[in-house]
Amino acid sequence: MKRYRAAVIGCSRMGGFLENELVGSPTVVLPFSHGASFYASERVELVACSDLRADVMKEFGKLYHVPKERQYVDYRELIEVERPEIVGVATQPEHRAEIVIYAVEHGVRAIYAEKAMSASLDEADAMVEAVERNGVAFNLGTNRRWDPGYDKMKEVIDSGRLGALKTVIVYENGALFNTASHYFDLVLRLNSDRPVAWVQAHLTDGDLTIDGDRLIEDPVGHGIIQFEDGVTAYALQTGRRNEVEAICERGVLTSLSDGLNWQLRQDGVDYRGRPALVPGRFPRYQRASTSRRIVEDLVNALDTGEPTRGGVRVARASTELIFAFIESHRRGGARVELPLQGCTLRLDRDRAPQSPRYEPR
């Protein structure tokens, strides 16, 4: 069976070393980083890497057996010389669009891009155009879309046994690019990627993070997402970390502690015969590496020509929610209708990249 040549651009934490921060996690199944997921796949050969820091590449190369001659400071040279078929882009959002567009214009057939998709909505649009024009398979690293637990949550919603989905609640939305990018994508998936009509939001640190059209830090925000089909999502900041609830007409599904535990409650009666939510049984499932499933999905797309579970337009939809939240805040918390028009905001932070942890914590 064919093996696909892969490369990682951006070799730091999510590029190759995040496993060292996740040892002992009760919810995350390794591998998790791009490099580790490519390296673990029987269908992928990890052949090269690129990073501006030679010391980081050296450690990446030792870990994943990438020789020095296949470590490139210039990602363009990597693509031109090594001709990878799959590329993982694990840089910061500010650099992602330029790299993805160059890759798909120069023969790369599949992209695993970290979230958030891009630093601006214009860049996201340019990525969509380039990816679709070149017929490239694309997945964004919003891992909960590939989590088997959330697969089961969606299966119950789609089965209709609890009635129609009415509300989704995210209890800790977090910083928009880093954390909410995960939850915005999950909210979209739970409602079958249906279009959003409008959002209304507030940034708790907006005055400190927005400088004209420049976002000097990743802002923290909360608000409302209203879908065209009537489903409402609430992205909250409550301190109830990493928990998500899907409320249907006749029951509620809840992910607790980032998927450590799952709850299903359904319509019933209490001890006095009054209507109440009573415990039900959440479907059993097997935990799996979400990053590995992202890679497997790309391999399947290359094998069969089938679309990926994510896709570049789905990635763009969750990215649009980030910028719509910020625009709502800039307009004094006003309702912002989608599609979002004329957004000139761009994430542009003046900071050095984080250093990876080379040994388990």
C-alpha cells in the first residue's frame, strides 16, 4: 500500500514535542503533535522538517530520525527539494497562510494546518481559493472534530432520540485564536456545519488587545452564536473549564472535564411524578488519538478522492466566528450578521515563539 511523503513546517510544541506536556493525561491519547502523528502512521513517511531555529530542528530530527540534510530553515526549499505530498503547518497563525498557499501552489496534495486557520479573514479567503483551485485535501487541527466521544455525542443528536438540537453551551471559551478556535469548530460540527446567521460578543480584554486593525494579543471573548436553523450556541467564560453541553428537546448531553466523563440525561419523571431530567446511558466508545485520525483522514482523501471530515471551507467558517466576535465587540457589542463583510482585522503579535519541552514533564 502506498506511503505518502510528509514534512512538518514549524517544529516546536505542536509541531513535534507536545507529547512531553501531555504525559499522564486521562483524556488525550498520543500521538498528538504533527511530527509524532506522521511518524506513527503506517501510511506516511516523515521525510523532512523546517523551522527558523536550527536548534529546534536538531532536536526534532533526533526524535523523528530526520537527518540534518533534510532540515530546512527555508520552507520553500524544503518543498522544492523534497516534494512532500502531505505537509503539517504548525507555525503561529501569523505565518500560516503564506506557507499553506505556497505549499499548495507547488505540488503539496494534502495540508494539516494548525488552528487558528489564519491571522486575518482575507488570508483565510486566499487559502480557500488556493486549496480549492489546486484540489488539495485540507484539515485544520481542531482536534475535537475527530474525538470519538464527540462523535458519539453527535450520533445521539443526529439519531433524534432526544429530539431536535436546540442549544449548545461552551462553558470556558478562552482566548479566541488559541482556545475558542477548538470550540467554535466543535459547535459547528455538533450542528452539522450549518450556516450561522449572526453573533453578538464581548471581549473581556478588548481594550488591551486591539490597536486599530491590529490584534496585538489573542483576545478572550464570550458571546452568542445564532444559527440560521434556530439553534443557539453560548460561548461562555464561567471557570467551568473545558465542558460542553448539547441541549435537545427531550434531553441533554454533557462532556465533563474535557471528555473525561460524559453524561446523558433525558426526559422522565421525579419521585413525585413531575417532569424531570433523569440519567440515561451515554454510548460506549474507544478513546483514540485525534491527531492520528486527522492524518488518517487526509490519507483516505488522497487514496479515494473523498472529502475530508474538516475541509478548508469548514476551517474558514470557524475562523470567521473569531473575527465576528471581535467585530461585535468593536461595535459596542452589537449583533454582527454573517457572512462578515469588510473585516480588516489581523492578528500581529510582537513576540518570540514558545520553546518546546524536549523531555517529559
